Amino acid sequence: MEVGDKVLYVPSLNHALETDANGVTVWEIGLKKTVRSNTGKMTEETEVLTSLRRIKEELRTNKDRVVYVKPNRLWKGIVTQVNEDGTVSLDLPGNKTGTTLSYINVKVDHSKTKAHTCCATY
């Protein structure tokens, strides 16, 4: 990566409950459940929560069972610095407010699922 490259940023979990104009949260959030299958075997499943009210309720009452499944969308950013350790600094223009978020030491990870990382250019 080089300075000026356009990248996609996977938002940190601090932004997980932020919503877009359609009410969709930044991260898909789920609730782990242990379920007994038809054969009697216990398995874990994840129920995806779609209501922000329900998500907040589960975070308050069952925080240990709440999981961050995957990001619902990635944010566009621009590389402002490439560091010696392979991390980058980013500027992310804000869609709602028009303010720019600046992050330093963001790891590069092309899986697009790890929080506070960035991936290939768009």
C-alpha cells in the first residue's frame, strides 16, 4: 500500500451500534444459543438480532452471549501514512456529519471481518 491509496476499513466495535439512514447497524450482531438437535446432540447456533432495541436489551441482560458476527458495510478511506511495522494511518470521510475520522496504526487484513483493520483498494 502507498500513501493516497483508497482502502476499505472494517469499523471498530466502538461503532457497532451506529446505524445508517435505513436503521441498519454497522455490525451484524447475534446472540449465541445452545440448541438440542433432533439426534439429542447439543450445538451452538447464532441468532442474528435485527432490532436495535433488542440488541441493546441483550447487551444489558446477556452480554456474555452477544457476538459480533460480521460488518454490515465497510467504510471507504484513504491511506495517509504507511508505517514501518506494516500498519497504515487512514482518513475516513464521514457520510452523515461531514467530519473526517483519522486512525493511526491500522493493521492490513484482507479477510474483511476483523474489526479495526483495512483491506485492499476499492
